Amino acid sequence: MTLILALETSTTTCGIALLSEQDGAISVQTRELEGVAGHALSVLPLAYELISERGYSKADLSAVAFGNGPGAFTGIRVACGVAQGIGMALGIPLIPVGALNAVAANAASRHPSCLIIAALDARMDEVYLAAFISDSERGLVMVQPPVLLSATDAPVFVMQRESLWQRDIRASGMPCLIGEGWKLPQAMLGLPQDWQVDDLNARPQAKWVAQLAWSAWQSGQTVLPEHAAPLYLRDKVAFTTAERATGQGGNPRAIQSQGAALLPMVASDLTDVLELECAVQSFPWTNKNFEDALLAGYEAWVLRSEAGLQGFCVAMLAPDVMHILVIAVQPDQQRGGLGKVLLNQTIQTARQRGLEGLLLEVRPSNTQALAFYHSQGFAQIGVRRDYYPSGKGQREDALVLKKTFEPA
């Protein structure tokens, strides 16, 4: 039997779900308290009450899932902290589930094989937004990582990227909008009238966190309690209007003018990726290298615009750091901020996995790259002797650089 406890406290609702699976039969039971002032005081009693009511004990739990955001700063910390405490006490793994994933999963049950664009109210006239494809074989597939942007920018952001989101999986119906974020003034202004509109009051719910956690559990996507972390799209709680206008806090409006969409790398990208790799590297990765990286489940992203591929990055998760294996930007787009967009995505992913920092190697002769990484907070921690080929049978050292994250 598998028993998964799910916690979702990223909104004013304190939600608990208990998923049990035995011999292929799945049951989900839930409890919710609305408008609770202190989720921290309510979440554990509510969880243990539900467990005991179903005739189980804490020792029967297989894993704890938690809504890791984005959402209310305190709320997502509560779910993460409580999940970590239970996980450490019982010696069981955790399963982080995104708030936007949980909202999209709600729509996926009614709109199979569709592009689903979920938006949540981020306050300050901003929305958290992510896009997914509901695929019959692979389930809910994220095609746009969560972003924070002005509600008035949302329609342009979506229309610039909609065709790119569907480049690998062609949806069978019109795109579907779901989530309370779409109710903000002008959030839907300019979007096609024939697009489907689902529940505009939808928020993440514990039952959907539990359902997604079950899928993650089946594929082994768990983390150790000490590695779990909330997903923040703002790197501090509040920003002034002037700060947000310059793109601080995760707001992408400052980079949106570049017209490049950040997307997960898929197999159909590899022809363009290899062409760019060969254009910027003297000793490039091969197509097989990239295929193996995708097959191994490495974190990989591309930046695409109407002009084509603008950049890409591939990174590998290690026990304590994320190792950036390869990163590239089109030569005529370098020094325009795209490298920082890719780097910020690795930072966000590494933080979400509870890692302590980023690691990479760079040639001493690549002074432009060294200057960029040092400006982004990397420091040299070592040297790998004769690491890179350099032509004519010669080898070149690699400088090992690391960026250590400040505590959240």
C-alpha cells in the first residue's frame, strides 16, 4: 500500500489530502479550512485528524507532498517546513508540487490534449503564469516554467509564445485558460475569443497536489526532506514600483522586449541546438551528447524567438549543487541579457531542489565568459588540469567556478 499525505497552504485555504493506493485502487480524502489566520497552527492537527479518521497512523505514510508555490510567502514556507519536519521524523521522502501545476491538473481532467495556461493572482497587479500540455501518454507536461509578470503584459507574453509551447505536442483543441489570475483587469485583453475559459476562481487544492504527487511517486521523483525548498519567483517579499519596473523580483517585463521565450528543451530542438553549439564552440557537443542528456532527464532549456533559437542551457543535478554542463547564446545576441535569463533559470531550479549552489567549468582563455560569471557571483574554487582539448594535440585547463546561494 502507498499512503501520501499532501499539504497545500499557498493561499487563504489550508488544505490537506490523503491519497491511498492499494492493488491499483486509488482513494483521495481531503480536509480544508478557509480563511484561517495561522496555517502553521492548523495544518498538523488537520493532517493527523484525517490520518486517524481513515484508520492509519503516521508510521503508515510513504511520502509527504507539499505545494511549494509560487504563492503567499509565509504559506509556502509553512507547507515546506511542516513537510520537512514530518519527513525527517519518519524517515520518508517529500514530493514538491507546483501551485500552477495543481491548478492546471484541475483543468486537464476536463480538457484532455489541450494547451492549458494557468494564472494565479500574485498581488500588486501581477500574475504567476505557467503553461502545460495535457498529454494522454505523458500526463501534464510543463511547456512554460512559472513566471511572474504584470497582468497587462500577460496577453502579449502568451501570444508571443503560444505556437512555441505547442511545437512538440500539437494540442487537439483551443487553448484553455484557468485560474484566478485571469480575472485581473486586462489580463485577458487581446486573447482570442474562441479560446476556452475554464474556472476563473481556481486555486491550487490539496487533492490535485496529491494526484500529481502520486504520478511523481510512480516515476521516483522524490527529494530528501533536507533538500526540499519553496519556489519563490520574487527574491524578497515586497518591491517598490520602480524596482518592479526594472524587472526585479522575478518580473520578466524588463527582458520581455527581447522577444525570446524560455522553454524546456525537447527533441525537436536538437537540430538548431547543435547548429548553435557548433557555431560557438571549437570542440562542440555532438547530437548524441544532447540526446543522452535529454534521455537522462537533465535540466535543459532553450530561448526561442520569431528569428529562431537564441540560446540554450543543459545542467545536471548533483546531490548538493547543479552542474551547468553547456550554455550558449547566438553570437549576435551576446551581451544582451539572454545568458542571464538562462542562468537565472538554473538558479531558480537549483533553489527549488534545495541545492546550495551552481558549479561550472570554463577555459582560462575565455575571458568574456569569465567576466560574465564573476559578475554573476561565481568564484573560482579549483582547477581541472588538461581538461579541455585545444587543438594540435594540446590541452587546456578548466577553471572550476561556483556560485553559492544566500539562505532563502
